[in-house]
Amino acid sequence: MSLWLETSPAIPTDPFEWDGRYDTVVVGAGLTGLATAVMLARSGGRVAVLEALTVGAVTTGNTTGKVSLLQGTTLAGIRRRTSDRVLCAYVDGNTAGQGWLLDFLDAQGVPYEMRDAVTYATSADGVDRLEAELAALQAAGLPAGRTPSAPELPFAVEGALTLGGQAQVHPMLVLAALTAELRRLGGRVVEGERVTAISASAPAVITSTSGRTQADQVVLATGTPILDRGLYFAKTAAERSYVAAFRVPGDIPQAMYLSAETPARSLRQAADAQGDVLLVGGNGHPVGRADSPAQRLAELTAWAEERFPGAERTQWWAAQDYRSANHVPFVGWLPRGRGRVFLATGYAKWGMTNAVAAALSLAADLTGETLEWARVLHHRVTRPGDLAEGVAMNASVGASAAAGWTGAATAPELADVPAPPEGNGRVVRHGLAPAGISTVDGVTCAVAAVCPHLGGVVRWNDAELSWDCPLHGSRFAPDGSVLEGPATEPLAPVPSPLAHADEGEDPATRVEG
């Protein structure tokens, strides 16, 4: 569990009025969903937010909490793939999102800290990236400075960019304040309601765990859309990254740092119940495609321990992000949604500003207003480079799909394998079909190993003890229940000789050990 979720104030759920009618139903109670809901409620709308898990349980509650316009080398990447016009619109949107969020926190009395944001380089390649980022910052009108060093860091750097006046937040305090404001305005936030279908009729019909409700508009604020219309699962790449908190002797750097090189290394100060800690993040990889996520976490930990002697890891967590081919988010109406279904996705790890920018854009769309920067982003032109990167992204998906099915075809039969050791899982066969078997907390579960979204063979995540799909980022608990991603249905249970279910219990799902 993340530091933020561990120290979050209680956020109770609301009852829901099934067969009721809302102006807008928002799907997803992260920063995008709750900020959009508040903006619409402030405009007089009757709004409900449906969350499959709990408020902030997916990306927002597991972020690093940086509210920054200096975003590593993101702006250089956008400029290289699009145009200065799109770059400036992106920065204008993020500036508006940052300003709205900090103004909201000030009004609600939620604490945050103003910090410098720093992108640093430790190699010649990193210095080249700094130069490209500085040019992009200047093109967008951001007053970043170039320095030869980063004195706070206990290791040598080849150069750095600094942008003052940025902020760091406790993201769950942000979500708690947004939830309280939405309720004050008459809105509802309902947890434990997984939306499984949306009909874009007039009105739209939303089907979820407990029943159906109606709304004039629906906003999908689910990380990646849970509807396949528009094929956004193929237009974005899902990546998982890690964050670890460390107790360190001596001073903790007070600025927010991010390396120009990959694998990324992110640093910021935070506080837990015992005092200040250093958050170290990075080492991301495409979801479901790392041989050992646990090794990625171990590498991140070793990096921190080497550069901050005496550092002791106190906890760790991971978050999932989606990136478009040109690194600019997709925000607006969903194709074939008849102007009633809207989406936001593709923040490329900078959701604390992009999510609020998306909320501002969505709220404007739904209330008939026009934001010039949003209009530019909505109508950006797809360039050949975008198409090439999209082809490469989907070629990787295809290769992962083929590898998964090939590996499953030669796996042993489920009936012939013993229960895995604690914390382990593996893909086997159940007849001709791939199956996954795992043991977590003494419970052995056997489930179908085929993702119900588009048929990828899932892989075991040895760090988070989950089944992860390498195609489009759907993730599942050991018992098959959905954690996140485009999938809305669980992995089906598979009969297993290891499971001796009680009468009336779903067979083959669990055996207590």
C-alpha cells in the first residue's frame, strides 16, 4: 500500500439511487473523475461518480504527487512529435490545471508544498536531452534555468534544468477534499460499483455491479477507457512504475527531481507518521512484459541505497500510466458515443496536472464552453511519426500475444503441477486452454490465464502478486478479480485438483493452506 493510501483520511461511500437519472455519471474516482465531477456540480449539474474499487485506489493514490510543468523531458518529446502550436496548447492546459488545483487546495485549506522542479542529467546523452527540453520550455514560454550542477544531490550530475514555483501534494488529501466538495454540492461518490457496459442511447444507460442508472452524459475517467469504441487501448501503451520510501540519515533533497535518462529516477521528500522520508521512483516497464517486476523494484532499491548510504526502505508501491504515441493525452468525446460519452487517457505519468487539465476540457465540452488550448489539442494532426510509433507499439502487442500463446501451449497440465510456493504463480494448461495457478497468503487459486478483454495470456507479477496482461495492461488479483485496465470481467475460475471447495463455493478457486 502506498504512503498516501496508508495515511489517507477516511472517505466513506454513498448509497446509490438505482433507476435514477443524473445529468452526468463519471466512471472512476481518481483525480480526473472527481475534479470533473466537482466542476460540473459547480455548474449546477446532478452528478454521480461510480468507482469499481475505492477512491484513489488505482493511479492517483499511487502517484508521486508532483504538480509540475517541468516534466522530465516530456515537452521535448511532444515538440519533436507534433508542433510548437500543440506544445504550447499542452503547456497552457497543464498551467490551467495546475492553477485550478492549487487554487482549490488553498480554498479548502489543504496543505501542499511549493518546490523547485529539477530535471538532471548524469551522462552526455542526458545533457543532449536537457538541451532539447530547454529549447521546448523556451518555445512554450516557461522560465526554466540551466545549471551545471544540482548541489542537493549526493551524486555528481552533468547538468540540470530548474523551474521554480512548482508544487508537491499528498494526493489522497486532494481526493478527500474533492469528494467533500462534490458532496457539499449534492453529488455522490459510490465505491465498489464496477461499470461493465454503457449504452449511448438518449439518455445513456450505465450498467454496473448492482444495476442500471441513466444519465445525459457519461465521462470515462478510468485510466484507459473501459469501452473499446475508438480503439484507445491500441493508441496508448500501459506502463507500470515503482516508488519506494526510504528513511535516510542526513538531509533529504527538498526539490522534486527527475532524471533525463532512462531508466527514470524520481526523487521527492514526503512524510509518514515517523517523520520525513525520501521517495524514489522509476524503473518502469510495459505492463506484463518484465521477466521479474520484483527485480525491477530491487534495482530501484539498490540505486537508492548506493546513492544515499544508510537508506532503509520503509514501504513501496507501484502505479500504472498510459502514454499515447505523441505523448499528448486524448481528451474529448468517445467515437460512436453519440456525443454522450466522453473520455480522458494518456497522461504519460504527469496526471496531477494533466488530469485537471482534462477535467477543465471535459467540463467545458459538457457545458458548451470553448477553451482555445483544448480546441487545439482536440484537433491536432496525426503525423507520420505518430503512425510509426503506433505501429511499433502494436507490433510489440502482437509479439507479446504470440509469445504468450506459444509458451502456454508447451506448459505442463494443471493436474500435473503442485501448488506453487507462497508468493508464486505460473501459467499452465487446463486441457488446451492456458490457466494460471498461484499461492498468496496461503491460498492457492486456479483461474483462466486468458484476459477477457482481447485474449492475451496473462503473466505473473512477482512483485505485486497479480496476473498482468501484456497486451493492453489489464491486471487481475490472484483470484481473478479485476484490478485495473480495460477489462471489466474477471478471469474465470478453473477446476483444479488442488482446490477442495466447500459445498456452494465456486469450485477450483481457492484452497486454504
